[in-house]
Amino acid sequence: MSSFILDGKQIEFKQGQTIIQAAADHGIDIPHFCWHPSLSISGNCRVCLVEVERMPKLVIACSTLAAEGMVVHTNSEKTLAARNAVMEFILINHPLDCPICDEAGECKLQDYAYQHSVGESRFTEEKMHKDKRVELGPHVMFDGERCISCSRCIRFCDEIAGEPQLTFVQRGDRVTIVTYPGKELDNPYSLNVTDICPVGALTNRDFRFKARVWDMSSTKSVCSGCARGCNTDIWVRSNEILRLTPRHNEEVNSYWMCDEGRLNTFKHVNSESRVSGPQIKRDGKLNKSNWDEAYAAAFGELKSYTKDEIAFIGSAASTCEDNYILAKFAKTVIGAKHIDFPRHIKAGDQDNILIREDKTPNALGAELAGIRPAADGLTFHAIMKAVDEGRIKALYVVEEDLVGLNPAYKETLRKLELLIVHASNYNETTELANIIFPAATYAEKNGTWVNFQGRIQRIRPAVTTIEGDRSLDNLAMSRLDKFGTEFDRWGNVKKMDARPVWKIISGLANTQSGKFRYSTSEDVFNELVKSVPDFSGLDYDVIGEKGAALKKFVNTKTV
Amino acid sequence: MEKIVLPDIPNFDKIDTYLANGGFSAYRKALTQYPDDIIDQVKKSGLRGRGGAAFSAGLKWSFMPKTTDKPKYLCVNGDESEPGSFKDRQIFEYNPFQLIEGILITCYAIGAKTCYIYIRGEYHKWVKFMEKAVETAYEKGFVGEKMKEVFGGGFFCDIHVHKGAGAYICGEESSLMNSIEGKRPYPRVKPPFPAQNGLWGNPTTINNVETITNVPAIINKGWEWYASIGEPKHPGTILFGVSGHVNKPGVYELPSGTLLTDIIYSYAGGVPGNKKIKCVIPGGSSMPPLRGDQLEGVKMDAESLRMAGSAIGTGGIMVMDEDTDLVKVLARITKFYYHESCGQCTPCREGTGWMLKLLNRILRGEGSTKDVELLVSVANNIEGNTVCALGEAAAWPVKFMVTRFRDEFEARVKESAAREVVNKVHSMRRTVNPISPINI
């Protein structure tokens, strides 16, 4: 392999790599604004100017190819002079409004101003004025004065979203970014520009002014919006999710996620409609109960039906662990054979970027974990037909709003004698339920999902529940690490009385047998790995932060 | 003295006159030779680009890949927008067919099938001239597929006249290509250079109008003849556009190496009112200005002007007499580059505006000696740090005008006042090692 010298350090590079790429591969950050590893090179910010021996002028590290024996200085007098000059230029017309800027705390310009500029400017003229608070589209707000014209957003729209909706207009320091007159920045991926904007010029209208970024904790998770399973960070303050952002995973979503997933997959967690505490219907009215009472009631009711009269509905939104325990309970404790889960296919809503037709995060995992009918069992539609015909009298539904899926099921479900539901939020299905178990959402529990590529990925609790607060299976960091600021009032906020599916069903099973002994979802997963060959070789550490391909999918090209 | 580019022949812009004076004989002669031989002759002739950088034309042609499946292009740069330059339009008006013949020879030499003549957006009149001439050439079969019948030899090429939309930056060769492609004319990051990655990613050569117009004479009369004209290191005739405080402003075709003082006093008729000269910009507004007392013995060719502390540029000579307010001149020049900075890269986008604001402050009488220093410092911070040469074009006039006429500027400002205002970006000096964990 070829190598060059970067500040006295030998750096290996692949043919065709630029200096900045080769450095990045070795974990060395050469300051840059406009360069982004997934976008074309524009070379406009000039912050990455470096000195290369035997080259007459400074060169930009983002476009200069690394060459054998090249000697590069990122800290030489000449380089520092150029970098300081460029930093000063960038800042002369920048409003320096960090105290009221949403980007503060995660702003490249702010970071570099501290790291790489001299701290003061010689500019005493009036700054350029440009349009502020421009609604570029339904989700994105633009501040022209903060913009440093790096063109990342323009290149993102052109190259990644495939919809060239943004452009520069004007010249010189009047340059600003607009959409075509009468058009909006409304592509399905528009909010990614707020992530890659190195300053606070492009902000997320849904998140604007909600929190300072340093007051939030972030937790590595996976988007629940479709079968892609984009890697995300969940940002929480005071036990409330304020935003999701994509997390880099080249195998799954690169640096991106869609607006739908970003905006519409977490609001139910914070919603007023959350179910808190088990609910048992008596005389047509739901009453809050305690867990043990609810377990006993549910188990007793289930036992009063024959196994042909009972069906179980799992969910592709639940984790593999949840579905595994559900299947195990249904098959070994109840002896049921009618077990399946409904698909959520939105025909045609798919592209060749990220979005998948299957709007669930774990269809593959649910099936592999055992949510499928026995040889003589009924599939989902057959189960619903059997309910309609009165052949099935008791239905156990996990994390599925069947009426929401198909309004006609309202009448179908009325024919049941017993409907037990796990739900995080009240909905039309819970209205018909005899017993409701409050379900912890994906943001409140550990577990795994298998995406459409056959890649297993972990979700982690970002928000705590009453139960989670005391369990071994909760937040990854200690309280102080995670909620370290005095503005994060995690201690005295409302917490839900909700539990993950695997824990509820274990409780149910243990009212009689006591054989479902798991203290964490990891315990469940380890048993799953032993009993389902598709998962062999895996554990939570192997899956790690970026997931792992299930063996039989390793060589499947699905990206 | 024989004139090569603008001969004193009446009606030379008419095809019949052009043909009667040996028109297209150079192309016929070129067809009897190998393309590489043509490139070789132009290289040996010493023909250097007339667009500003004075780069060897033959050498530039030789960068074009010999074996490639891609189409090759020639662009003729007629975006002449530099203040003080007005020579190419004379060629469009008075000698369009020699330009066309030069294009044919160049296309043959580099293997290009398509040529774009890119003409400055404000040159409506000259676009019309050139369109007319190209149309005539097509009708006569001198351009396009009919060339094969008219000249024989199996080679043909097409010429398109492309009118710019009115931006100085389009004269920068990579901006010009983006403009032809219909894109925003931002200069491209180099390398790759146009010969590798030009129009639509294909090999492309870009030459100035005047450069190309010289080519037929070199082929016709031989490289030895051309190399013997004027200064050996920068041979041939050069079109000098003289403007400012002279009695007879205009375009003069003279051998390279002609004395600057001869051009001003003999050809351009001297300074009105016999005033003294304070300042001369010898190559268009972006080139370093010379002091009036530095003009003696300065010859007008690339090497001599470099020695004299300036550059040949486009040969646009701007003469300013002793009564000229150079602060005002510099403010006006800087306003031009501020207006024309494309805004792509940081130093030029931000720096041109800053320099203009400083100059305006000095003009208003509110400047201090510190502002003069700052002006030079800002210019130095732009120079060498930009994507294209417009950074230098904006920085050089400021840097050299201030350093060469410092007295003029200092006379306009107050002793550095206690105006110790600093715009605090943050209160911390550098405390962090510049190399920090990767942060996309």
C-alpha cells in the first residue's frame, strides 16, 4: 500500500483517495466545511488548505489526491496563516448569534472558531444582511445570514435525494440559497440538509427552539418507520424525545434518513394518549389494575378457552425478543396453533434511496423468531375470518392496532369473547379490549430488529419508564452521565407504567409455571440464539452499534 | 511593420476580400501536414496566450490526449470583460474570418470536431458580427460538413457562437465551460485541467480570440518568421488597447517588446495637456500598476513586464495622469471585482466586499493608517487561497496600488485613531490542537 507523510506521521492510502479522505480513514480530521464523505467535492470553503512540500501554492486537502511520498503539513506556519485567514473571512459576515442559534453546541463553525481561529476579528464594517427565517419547505427553515455558502445542501438535493430543489443565486457576498420561485424544498429527505449544514443556516422546523443540544442525551437506536431500519440517535431531555437524527451506517442508510421516519415515529412516545398501568374492563368500563392482578386475570381468562378457540397476533413492530417470548408462550404454555402477524405494506411507497414499502421495522425478525402459524394453524387473514365466523373466541394482540389497520375489523373484534391487547397508546382496538397491557415503546426498551436486508440491529432505551427505572435492563449510561445537566429534569417528570412485551408475557406465564425466568432482554436474546439457528453466532456485543447480517443473508445484495 | 491580426486592408471582414488576400490558404496548407506537426510549429513559433497568462499555445494543445474515445472540444474565449481590455472585439468586427480559419487549423491540430466561440454577454453588436461571419463561412462550405468537399482531406468541424449572460467570471476558462454547459459559471477546482476534463468531462482546449487569430499566419509564413518578430521569449505582434489619459486612445497592433513609453507617447499621442503620468496599469485592471517614474525602458512583453514588477495581462494599457485620484481609482476597480466575484469560495466572496468597505471608508475620510495596513493584509489573505485567479485579480490592484502609492493613501487617512474596536468572535485563544477527532 502507498503512503504519505501527514504532520510527520506515515499515512497509508488507497489509490485515488484525497488527502482528507486518507486522513479521515486514520481518524485524523483536517478542518473542513464543504467536504462531506458522501457528496461530490466542491472545494469552496478553503478551510482545508494545507501545505504540501514541493508544491508552489497551498492546496485543498479535499480535492488533492494523495501521492506516494507526499509530505503534507496541516500545522505549518503557512497552513495556519491560510486557515486563520479563511476563518476570519467566513466570520466577518456571520451574525455570531450563537446564543440564540439552534446549531450552537453541534456547529462546525463554532467548533472551528474555537479550535482554529485567533479569537478576534479585524472587521469593523457593517455586516451583510440577508433574508432570515425563510421557510424553504414544510420542514426546513433557512437563515441566509448564518449561511457560509458551502453548498452541501445543494449537493445533497442533487446527488442523494435526486431532486435538485436548491440553488445559489446572486454573486459575491450577496450569494444566498433559494428554491425555484413557487417551489419548495419538499423532497422526502429534505431534513437531512439540517444535519449536514455545518452552521445554523438550515434548521428543523419541528425542533427549532425546543432545546439546547447540550441539554439533551442521545441514544443509539434504529428508526421504526419502515423495513430499512435507518440507524438513528434519539435525543431526549426531561424524559421526552425531542428529535431523531440519522446515525452513520454505510451498510444501511449512510448518513441519511427520510423525513417521514424522522418526524412521525416518536411523537406517540410523548403523547397524551399513552396507556399507563394495566387496564381491565369491568361492566364495560376500563379500570386501572396492578400488574399481578392483570397477569392473573389474563392468564385465567385465556385458560378458559380451548387451544382451537385462541389465536395470537404478534407484531413486526415488536422486537425479536418480544416475538420470541410471545411464540414460546403461545405454543408451549397455551398450545395454540393460530399465530401470525399482520403485514403493513404500503404498495408503491418505496424508492431506491431508503424508503421501503414494508412500514414495519422487524417483519423478517418476527417471522424468524417464531410468529408463524403451526402446520395446521391459521394465517392472519384466516384468523380474522375465523373471528368473524365465531370459531375463534379469544384473541391475544401484541402491539397492533387492528382497527387502525382495517376499520372493518371493528365489527369483527366485537364478536370476540376475550380480547387482550398490548398497546403503548389508546386506539380503536384498545376500546374493544377486555384487558390492556401498557407496552413500552421502542424508545423505552432494549431489543433487536431485523431489517429487510437480513441485518439485525439493536434498539436501546432512551426514555425511562417506572419499571425501567429500577430494572437491570435500562439506560446504557449512569444517570449522571446521561442526564448530566441541571436543565434536564429527568427526576421529576412523568414516567409511564409500561413494560416490554417479553416481560409482560413472562409475568403472565409465571403466574402458573414460573418457567419464564429472564431479567433482561439480553437473556431472552441469548435463549433465542440457542433455539433458532438463523440467529446462531450472535449476541448483543456482536451486533454492536451498527448491526450484523444474519448468516443466511450475509451475501445477499439488497442495498 | 506588418500587422498580423488586424491588417490595414479595407473590408477585410468581407469574405471576398479575405479570400482575395489569401484567405483559407493556411488551412489548406495545414491539411497537407500531420496534426502533430502543426502543434509542433505553433510550439516552436513561441506563440503565447493573449488572454492574460501568456502560456505557450502549442504546449497547451499538446496536453490534449492523442488517443481517446471521447469527443474533443475547442473553446475560443471572447468573454473580454477585464476593465481596460477591448481588443478581441476588434477582431470580431474587422477580422472574423481569420479567427475562423485559426479555429479550423486549431481544431485540425487537436482533433476537435466542435468549437464554441464564447462572447461576452454585453457584446451584442459583436455577437451579431461573429454570427454573421460564421453563417457566411457555413454557406461557403468553409465550416461544417461541407468542408470535406471544399478543402478535401476528410476533416470537418462545427463552430457555434455562444453568447454569455454577462458575468466577468465567465472569462475564467473553467467557468466558461460551466457556462456553456448551462450551469452556474462557478470556476472548477483544478486539477483536473480542461485537457483531461473539460466540456461535459471531455478533453477541451481554451484559447483567447487573439491567440487563435495568430495561428493562420504562423502556418502560412512559418514558425521561424513568427518567432523573429519582437521579443524572442514572447514573439509576435500584440494588440495593445490604450485608454485613459492619452490623446489617441485605441487598439494598436505592435511587435512585442515595444517600449511602453513609445506606445503612450508616439502611438497614443501622449498625455492631454502634456501632464505627467502618475500611474499606468499595463495589462488590464487586475495587473499590478506601475508608477509614472518606473516607465522608462519598460518593454511590453511578458518577461520584461515581469521584471518591471507587473504583467502583460491582456495588453490593456490604462494611463492615469498626475491629477488622478488613485484612491478613487482603486475603489472603483475594487468595486468591479466585488461586483463580479462569483461568491463560490470564501476568501474572494468575503474579502472583496471587505476591501471595498475599507476603501470607501478611506474615501469618506474616515480611514486610519491601520485601515491601509488592513487593506493590504486582506488582499494578501485572498491571494493564493482561492479556487480561481479572480482572487489574485482582486487582490493585486489593492496590494500593489497601496504599496506603490502609499503616500497617496496615507495622505487620505488620519493617524491611527484609538479605534481599537475588535469584533470578538470568542474570548478564547487557540487552546485546542488543530487535529481533533473526526467530525463530519
